[in-house]
Amino acid sequence: MLRIKLLRNLLFLSLAITILLPGYEYLVLHPSYKNLLTEETENEAVRYASYMVRTLGLENQSLIKDRLPEALGESLQPVKRDNQLLKLRIFSSLGEIIFSTKADEIGTLNEKTYFREIVAKGQVYSKVVQKDRKTADGATTKIDIVETYVPFMVNDSFGGAIEVYYDVTDSIDKVKAISFHAIFTAALLSLVFMVAICIALKRAYLSFQERDAAEESLKIANEALEERVNERTGELSDANEQLVEQIAERTHAQIALAGALEDIKIDREKLNGILSSVPDGVVLTDNALNVLHMNATAERILDTPLEKVLGQSISQINHEVDFRKKVAQKLNITHGPRSFDLELSRESSSYSEIYQVRVSQMVADEEEESPGVILLLRDVTREREVERMKSAFLGMATHELNTPLTTIIGYSELLTSPETADNFSDRTGR
């Protein structure tokens, strides 16, 4: 089983969990329980000290011996009945014991470093003292205690301190019992987990062995299959050669088709180039007069993009109702010009533009029908304006010349009459 890397790593991981879980209980959780007990005891000591200060009426004044009530011992009887409270001492601001539940300690001065640097600066000082260890003031204890110094501050100045000794032997024993049960439970669970992992790894190892056997069987089957494949390889080679020939023929056909498509593309580009270079508008339609193509000039003249009317009737490219009708009429005539004028109004100009629309059938083979119709739009606005001006000039000149000619013709008729000739002879004597 150890030869398989995955199973080996899982086994080592299980061993690590089995060892680390109880160790975590002992090294982390057990000290946490003790710290929690210390904090709770310290908070209880602070509550006792606050209770004493309120009971003695010593708020906002330093703790000195003269201010302590004479019946202080009697007032602390309820506190003394607490079985866990072993000793209570009151210190002045100088560190002198001004009261103690043990009368022989009164008047003793506490000159320890922790008292001057911690308690005298307003910080609570607590210490857990185990059996046969020394307390903060150097005494040896036979039980587990927590001694707590609670400073008493007056206007941010040290006014004294109250020390409380608590017997925590039972509490520590309970914490040890709880920790032992937790460690035992963790060890038991780890052991069960380890056994389960070993069983699972054993089954996995057997599965790997079965898999190896299956792989060996598969290898034998693959060898047999490979032999059969080799037998079919010859047959497939012939079929492959035939397929290669067919592919080659198809490739040649595709190349030829690509060349034809490229030629068509070139021809189309040439046609588009020709249509684009024509200065007049060109519109190509089928025999049903549906738009097939327009050059850029026609799009500009008709103010309609090719994409909008592609495949639609030519009646859609102009708002004039009879545009399609006119084209159809010109297609039906056999003699005379196949053209008509189309007048277009522009919003940007106050003048209309006139375009001559020439209608022609596309040329086709003799036996085939014409593939469509070509509409050629040429700007004849200036020509039509010149014709209009010419007609106007001729009309005006005719009118102006008619007036003197009428007078001359009247006088000529008068002179040629017999009566006028006789009168003229009498006057001249001839």
C-alpha cells in the first residue's frame, strides 16, 4: 500500500490528524480555558472591590487608614462567608497595607516591582498561583489561587488598591477534567478516524490491485485487437488509395471552381468599376422591374440607397406614382424614343432637377428572353432650361415682329388699291 503515492500521502495525513488533534486540545484549548477562568476571577475581584468602595463610602477619595470605618470587619462579614475568597487586603497609595483579613499583615509595605509599575499606574494585576508555588508577595500556597490587585483611582491619580485572593482549586480541577475529557474524546475520535482511514485505504489498495489486473487483461485484449487491426490495414490501404484519388479529383474540381469564382469576382468588380465611372445614373432591373443594381450616381440622384430597394419594385425608389408605369409604357413601344423626363424636387434647393430616363432592354441571345431592363438617368436640367428660354425668346420675337409687319402690310395693300392710285395721279399731274 505504501508503494502507491496517493495512498501513502493519505495515510501520513491521517497520522498527522490523529496526533495533532489531541495536541491542539492540550496545547491550545486547555490554556484557553485557564485564561478564561483567570479573566472571570479577575472580573469577580473587580466587582468585589467596587462593592467595597461603594459600601465604605470611599468614592472620589484616596484610601487611607483614618478614613476606613471602625466596623470594617463586621461590614465585610458577607464577603468573608464566600468560601472561595481566601484573603482581602486594602493598600494605601504608598503601598502600605491599611486593612487585611489577616490582622498581622496590617502596616506592611508592598515594595514589589509589579505594584509600582503596574498597579500604581492604574492597571489590574492578576496572577494564577498553582499548588506549592509562591504568590506575588513571596508566600508559598498549598492550593491553586488567583490573586488580583484592583487599583483605586482618584482624579486620574493612584488612590490605593484592593487585593483579593480567590481559591480556584475546584475550578482548575474542573477545567483539567474538561480538558482531559476533550483530549480523550479527540484522541478516541482520531483513533476511530485513523482506523476508518486504514480500512478505506486497504479497500482502495485492493481496488488498485483489481484495476492493475483489469489493465493487464485489457492489454492482452488490445494486443489481440491490434493483430486484427493489422489484418484489416491492408484492406483499408487499398480503400484509402482510392479515396485519395477521389479527393485529388475533387480538389482539382474545387480549384477549378475557385478559379471560376475568382473570374466572376473580377468581372463583377470590373462591372462595378464601369458602373461607378459612368457619369449618368444607371439602374438595372429584371423583366418585372424589380431593382437588381444601382450605381452611386443613381443612388445620389434618386436619394435612395441600393440596400433599401434591392429586390423591390422601382416604384419604391421615387415618390412619383407613375414612374413604374412610364417605364412599362416605354418598354411596350416599338417605334419612337424610349425615354421620358423625370422632374425631382430637392429640399435643399428651390429649383427642380430634370433627368432624362432612357429605357433599354438588356441584350440576350436570340433564343433567350432578355435578362432585364437598363434605366439610364442623365441630367438635362440645363438643356431643358435653354429650350424653355429659346421658346420664350422666339415667342417674344414673333410678337414684336408681328406689330410692324402688320402696319407695313396694311400700307402696302392700301397703295396697291385702284382708288389710291387715281388719287395719287391727280395730285402729281401725271
